[in-house]
Amino acid sequence: MRRWNGWGDDKNHYPLRAAGLHYIKGLIGQGRVLPDATLASVCLSVPASRLPDHPLVSKDPETRIRHARGQSLPDWYAMRSGLFGLFPDGVAEPTSTEQVRELLAWAEDQGVQVIPYGGGTSVAGHITPQPSPQPVLTISMAQMNRLMALDEVSQIARFGAGTPGPLLEQQLAEKGYVLGHFPQSFELSTVGGWVASRSSGQQSIRYGRIEQLFAGGRIETFKGTLSIPTIPASSAGPDLREMFMGTEGRMGILTEVDVRVQRLPEHESFHVAFAPDWESALRIVRELVQTKVAVSMLRLSNPEETRTHLLLGAEAWQARWLNRYAALRGCPDGKCMITFGTTGTLRQAQHALSEVKRVVKREGGFYGGTFMGRKWAHSRFRSPYLRHGFWEHGYSIDTLETCVNWSKVSEAMRQIEEALHAHAGPGEQAHVFSHLSHMYTQGSSIYTTYFFRNSDNYPETLQRWRAMKRAASDAIVRVGGTISHQHGVGRDHAPWLTAEKGPLGMAAIGQVLRYFDPQEQLNKGCLGRFHD
């Protein structure tokens, strides 16, 4: 059963290796374990619903708890402490577009605030109820989770917007197809959520970001139904697809999603290579992307992430052996691990592997085989469970990300990491590391993970997180990065959005949202406030 106060299924765990835990303790000190609330105690704190009755709406306390928060670190603290603050007044799980339309009409008539809910995986405050004199209705798309149509000639598949990643790929695989969108939240996140937040998958080099995969669909709005046809390409004015993507539930609720699919590949394998230092590793991955070597995924871990992942992901003897071998091959302690995938026909995969080996060798690195690559593939969607393991030992973990031009990558990474270290709190340390995982000819995303000890209580721990998050976000804006490459804006990132869009751009976005939602009832606060 899915956890009510954390990530994923409660049967799934990511066991911590003793060496990894010992390493973290040595860097930032003994953790501080905070008390966890029980579901029963939180149920007692849920207030009476302010919503009038509706046959599609549940006011059950536990259902409201399970739809009250996402997976950001503030959400985590709220769930673990039991101090949720606010809950939706009711939850609806429509089974059809017609029911979504009915719920929106009812919400408009009753003056109800609406929060669209996909997989509940938001890490930016997208689905958290806000203080409001109006009641709040969460509309979960969980029941709209089926493959509705497949045009095998045009390779277009239509899904209910609430279809989660594993179920989507399972239904496609049964017919010999793949979408290939694999965000780290794949286990729980939905195709509708991917579109609404402009998601990016781990193999976007081959399959594309959601912008390339989203072909069209149906959106229910307060102004009516917006249907976006699946046209291969068009020069007929502004693109409605682009206008809707990234609106995070502010324009309307996506009910049906048309996506571009491909035949299942003949071959797929994952590999690692090592470079002697950061600069040589950066040259390797930049050349692979800019010369369009046909890898399907590419990830560059900086030296600290390489060191940490070897301690967390390998047996102690394996890590020792690999470090000794790497040193013999000219890659000492400052080495960087490059993880990459080869997907397609066997011949295509072999050619891509040959090209990677050639570039790595020229830069003084070495090819490390498929053992670590297979381990990455096996655990690629299990990393969110690490938060549970470290929490039990008194540590918090969070991530943030951006995207910058190649010329800014190293400086941006340095400033982000320094900001997190500098704002860990008086007498406290943070453990910080980064990787590049979505690369383009122009530049790359930067994905940073940071560990810190909990304070003695929840409010102080939350305040420390806020200081670190604010400092890192300021650093991102200062170096010219986007406030989000793949997590979206939500409410947590909204204060920094104007730096990217500009005042005129924000005004234009506000006008579009105001047209579709004149009373500001849909996911108010996401992307910022436009009606004030």
C-alpha cells in the first residue's frame, strides 16, 4: 500500500550500506531523529469539510490526508510531524472527461478552489492547499489511467491523463511500443502531470522531453473544452500545445493525452566510464552531445557524487577494488563517473559504445563496463526511497536543479553548492554533490543533492531548509539559470520565475491564465499570483 507520509509503496525500502552511513556521519555529524506522527492521530486533526455534498466527492479524513501534500521536503516535514496545517475539504476521483467537466461546473457554481492531482509527486508545492475562505476540492485523476487508442501507423497513443509511468509503459509494451519518458518519479507520476509540469525523462537524449512527446489532447476549462489536434507540424500561428504545457493546472485539467510512441528497441544496455577529473569529464560529455553520438542517456557525476554513490551503491570490497583499479588507470580520488545508455538496434548500440570509448580514452579516462550500469538501471527509480533510510537516522535529504549554457556549467555548480554549504546553519555542515543528467548541444541541467542533520525540532529544521533553498535559488538566478529544468515552478519556485520571464512575460502569462480562469479558482498560487 502507498505510504501516507512518504514516498512510494510501504513494502519498498532502499537499505543503507554501513559504509555510506558512516561516511555521512563523519562529514556532518550524528543525525537527530525526530518523532513521527501516526495516521490515527492525524485523522483526528482533520477539520470538518466546508464543501456541500456531491456524489463524486469524498470527505473521508484519511482520503483528504493522502491528497494534502506532495513530496517536497516541507511536505515531508508536514507529513512526518502530523502538522499538515491545511487539508482539501474533499477529494473527487472522476472516471471520465464528462465527470471532470461536471466537477468544474459544480466548483464554479459553488465558488470552490480546485487542485488537480496526478501522482502526488510534486517537489515544488504544486498540490498543497493554501489558506482560503473558499472550500478546496482536490480532483485526483487516478481512475483515468488506461490506454484509450493507438494509431500504429502514425505511432500516436492516447491515454487517460492519470496513467502512471509503469502502467503506461506496460500497456504500450503489450503492443510492442514504448514512450520512453522515465523521470525519477516514474513509479508514481502520471502522463498528465508530466505535461502540466514540462517534465524530462532520464533517456530524453533518445526519446525527447515531454515537449517532443506530447502530441495533443483534451483540456477541460471553465471556458469549455480545449481540444488540441495531433498535427505533426504546423506554422499556423502560436502552438496551443506549448501554451498549455507548464501551466501546472492553472488553465484547466488535462483529461486525455496524445503522445508520440516508438517501437520497442531491439537492444538496450547501460555502461559506466571514468574520467580523471571534472574538466576532462565535462569535455567528454559535451563532445558526445554536440557531435550527436547516439547514446540514449548520459549522466556525469562530479567527484563528490562519484565518491558518495560508490559508498552507497556498492559493497565495500567492490568500492575499494574499483578505486584501486581506477587509480592504476590514471583516475585517482578526484575521478568522475559517467553513466550512459545505448539503445536501438544492436548495430547502433555497438557504434555508440565505440564512439564513447574513443572519446573517453582520448581524455585519459577508461571504460568501466556494464556492471555499474546494470546497478544504475536496477535502482534508477529507487533513489527517492533513500530519504526514508536517512530520515530514520536523523538526516534530511533534498534536491534542486537548473539548466545553463555549457559555458556556465562549472561556475553555476560551484555557486549552488557553495550557497548550500554556507547556509546549512550555525555550527552545521551540509553534504552536497551534483550531476549533469539532461544534456543539449547548448548546455546541460545541473541536479544537486544535499544532506543535512535535522535540528532538535521540526520548525527549526524547516527554517534551515528554507535558508538553504533560498540561497541556492538566488545563486541559480544570479548565474543565469532557469529556476527549474524538470521539477516545475509550483509555489516553492514562484518567487524566482520573474527573473526568467521578465515583467512583460509574466503579465502575458497572467492574461492567458485569467482568460481561462477568471475567478482564479484553479491551483491558485502556482507560477505566482497574477490577479492581485
